[in-house]
Amino acid sequence: MPLDAHDGVKVLQLMTSRFNQREWRKKIEKTLSLPPSGMEDELQRKMFLHLKLNLQSYKSRRADPPSWIVGGFGTQEVIDRVRFNPKVIDSSLTTDEVDFLGVDPGEEIDEVWWEEMLVKWFEEPEEEQTEEEAQAQESEVPEEEDQKKESPDSRKKTHPISQE
């Protein structure tokens, strides 16, 4: 189940405000390595992808796994560019919609929250079935098994060698 819009904002705030804190750098790098499908909101997904691609360090793409530049002036420059000109992400974005970038998400965002966010990022919701659908599936299974049992016998009867 992808992150909802509220959690998506918190993740983007965390990534863009705590990048200079050593204890958060590895967690931010880990977050950048996640697939963008973990964000439900399309604009937040675009912001995440923009950060992911623009913070990626230059390396040989064939030989080295991706890594990110987190911390320092390079990271601050990428964030400032987005806040100054949000059109680099999407033509429909306004500066008001990206004002939350670079703002600390608050004290409630800690390591426990971050670990729970990772679980939500990858969690797939189970499809709920109605009782009628469950009964229909249960009734279909024995019929298929009966057909499988009958089909080898019917082959023997129609096969010319088995008749002799």
C-alpha cells in the first residue's frame, strides 16, 4: 500500500530538511533507493523522482550500483532549485505546493516512524472477497478436480490402442 499524501509530505520533508544530520544520511540514501511506486500522490512521486535523479552521484552506470550525494551544498542546491522553480518537476506545480520542502517535519518523525514508513512503502493490501465470491471459488475447485479425474479415463476409451 503506497504512502498516502500526508506520509508522502513527511518523507519529502525529512529528505529535504535533515540531510546535513549525520544520523539521517544513510536513512535518506536508503529512501532514495526505494521505487517511486511507494508514493500514492502523483505530484509527490514526481518530486521524489526529481530528487532521486538529481541527487544521484555521477558514476559508471554499468559498473557501480547507484549512490546518492546527500549532504552539503549539492543537496541544498537541488532543493533550492525546486523551491525557486517548481516547473522543473511538473508544469502544473506552483511555489506554494513545494513550500514544505526543506521544512523539518517535527519531533514525531524519528527512527521508529521511519521504519514503519518503510513497511507501508512496500505493503500490499490484501483484496477482500465477499462471502459469495469465496463460496463461488470453493465450489469451482471440486468441479475442476472432477474434470481432471474424468479426462484420463475418457482418453482411454476413445484411444484406439486402449480399445484392443
